[in-house]
Amino acid sequence: ETCSIVATMIFPNLDAMHTLILRTATKLLFALHPAHVEVVANAANRPHILAVLMCSIMLDPSNHLLLVVVAQIAGLLSSETAIFQLPAVLATMTVIEWKRGTATPTATATPTTIRRGTFQ
């Protein structure tokens, strides 16, 4: 479910029919993909599942920064694989914010130029 929600955040301008198709295709692809099949089959790999859960909490752009930091720390404490999931989360959030148009254009832009819409 989380993967399909993220897919709709990346492509927000789809109509209802195409959104349904995108979410269904994303869920099917995620369900049929063979990556980390052993995690679900083996009870000893529960920390990996917890790390994935913490990283999925980090994906929600409406979450407070403190919750994102706590989720990342909990993911790192549960499994070392969370460190490899962090770049994917950051890349996904950057694409989502860029698609929304809320990403800051440059690090040197002042708040005045950002409000006016001109970037120097």
C-alpha cells in the first residue's frame, strides 16, 4: 500500500482511472518482485522488516522532522540495512517535493527572492 501511495505522490496529476491503474500495477509489481523474499519467510529477519517499516514512515512528507529522525534512528538500531534504505528515501522524497514544486531551487536563494519567484 505504501509503495502505491508513493507512486501516486510522484505522479499527482493523473485522473482517477489512471491513478487506479498505477496503484494496482505498483502493488502487483511489489508483490511479485523477488527481492527480500527470505525476510518474510524467516522469523529471524524481523529486524529487516522493522527497518523497512521505519523507512516507510520516513516517506510521508506530512510527518514532522522529529518523527523522521526518530524513525531513522529506530531503523538503524533495528538493522544495519536501514543505512542503505536512507538514500532511496531521500531520492524519493526529493522527487515528490520537486513534482509538487516546493523544493528550494538553490541553496543561495534568499527568502525574499523565493517569495517573489525570481532566483538570482
